[in-house]
Amino acid sequence: MKVEIITPDSKLFSGTASSVTVPSKQGPFTLLEHHAAIVAILEAGKICLKQENGEEQEFAIKGGFCENHDNTLIVCAEI
């Protein structure tokens, strides 16, 4: 899936991933390829991203929101 993680000041990540786990207000959840459309409010925690080559990255955030639609995840976060 295509993933963009942006903040008010910069772009933290732009590329593809096989899975992304986000810290939502209802608890953490993982998005995989072709996940159903969703919009979620994020709380403080870590975004865990697994790239298609197996490399993993983590991004600490203070909050924000995410939207997944048409196999594209956009995360707007405050760090």
C-alpha cells in the first residue's frame, strides 16, 4: 500500500509498506494491503511501519489522524 506520514513541518515517510500499526483513540490497529476505508483519530504513541522489503521503522507521535482509502494511507501527525 502507498503510505505518506506528514507533519505540519515535514514529510516523515513517503513510500510503500506491507503493514502499518497506528495508535488510535480506540486502541492500536494494523492496516494491511487493501484494508477497508477508514478515518481514525490518533493519540500519543508509535507508528510502526513494515516496508515491503522487510525493513521496519517507528515514528513517535503526539497525536493526529489517519485516512485509508483505495490502498493509500495518509497519516497527519504531530511530533
